[in-house]
Amino acid sequence: MRMKTELHAECSENTGVWVSSHHLQAPEGGRQGLRVRDSGCELGSPLAAPLFLLSLLLPPLSLAAPISPAEPISQAYSLALYMQKNTSALLQTYLQYQGSPFSDPGFSAPELQLSSLPPAAVPFKIWHALDDGERLSHAQGAFLALTQHLQLVGDDQIDLNPGSPILLAQLGVARLRAQGLLGNMAAIMNALGLPVPPEEDTLGLVPFGASAFERKCRGYVVTREYGHWTDRAVRDLALLKAKYPV
């Protein structure tokens, strides 16, 4: 059976200056001027006044510790590993509910792609040469697209297979986990001082008149790429984890 080889899814920092309370005292014995006591230091001494003025001119030190990327990287890596254990089960459950040819033993159609969903496959040399920003940006864009596509596939399956609570639940959980990993990616990028791309609509216009077969093909590509991107995320995060140990 020949299948269509491309589907187009048109488908704070408060700069808080903390100042300790100062006590103004009237001069003793009628002497002119004011004494300022700050934590027991009197400005009446010749060295205290210049130091006090210098402290006013210097910028305040931030009390917040710098954010280390090690913790969000470790959290993202743990989540990706957990997701990886369930991606194969999601794909097999999806295929089982779609009927032939999807449910046939050994079904695979790697030529099927969606123009709105970037494929995870990339030549190893290109992947290995990516810098931190490129690696995270690719993953962030992919999981943003996956969260939106998984929502679409879930809606399709409610119509195509309304009596499949197991499949619908697995699609919902996969979408939530993709959203969680997306948030982890943003936290890592913030910690590394990298710009986080704004969220955008990756689906574009969805053809509501798509046939049942086209929607099944679309869901197959999405659940397959969800697994592939999770595998790639595990490899990406393993490199970052080694580079930024806890």
C-alpha cells in the first residue's frame, strides 16, 4: 500500500537597598553637629565619616545567590528519562486503536512527516557540534510544538475513538509531561543567560475537513516524534549534565 509521504498540518529583581536604621543624637555639651550611630560606629571619628559616605556611593550587593544551571538540568534529565520509559507504550497503544494498516504487526512509515513538527533525526556530527544555546533552542521549539500537536491528536481521537479511555489518558499525560519538560528547558536557558523564545502557534491553520485516515496518519507522526524527541532530549541533557555537574 502506498501512503502519502507528506502531511501538511495547517493543521526582579527589585533593586532593594537595605539600610539599617540610623539614630540621630543631639550633640552633648552644646557641641555643634550631629552624631550618627550605625551598628555602634560613630561618625564623630575622622575615619568613620569617609567610610560612611563611601558606603552610600557603592552599589548595593545582591543578597540572592546566582542561579546555577545544574539543578534545572538535573530535574529536566530525570523527567526526560521517566518520559522515555513510556513513549514506546504510547505509540503502540495509539497504533492498536487505529485499525489496519496501523495495527498490523511491524507497521512503520518513517517517510510520513508533518511540516508543522520538526523531526528529531539529525546527522550525528551536526548534533554533536551544537552549542548549548542551539541544543536547548531546538529542544524547546520541538516540545512546544509537541504540546500543541498532542492536544490536536487527543481531540482527533475523542472523535475517532471515543471509547478508548486508556489511549486518551496516555495522550493527556504525554502532553502534560511535554509541557513540564518545556518549562525545564526555559529554566535552564534562564540560568545560562540565554534568551527564551516566545511561545507561538506551531499548528497554523488546521484543515477540519481532514479524512479519518489523514488524522490517524497525523497522530501516528506525532506520537512517533514524541518518542524520538524524548530520546534526543535525554542525550542533549546528558551532555549538559556532564558539563554542569551538581
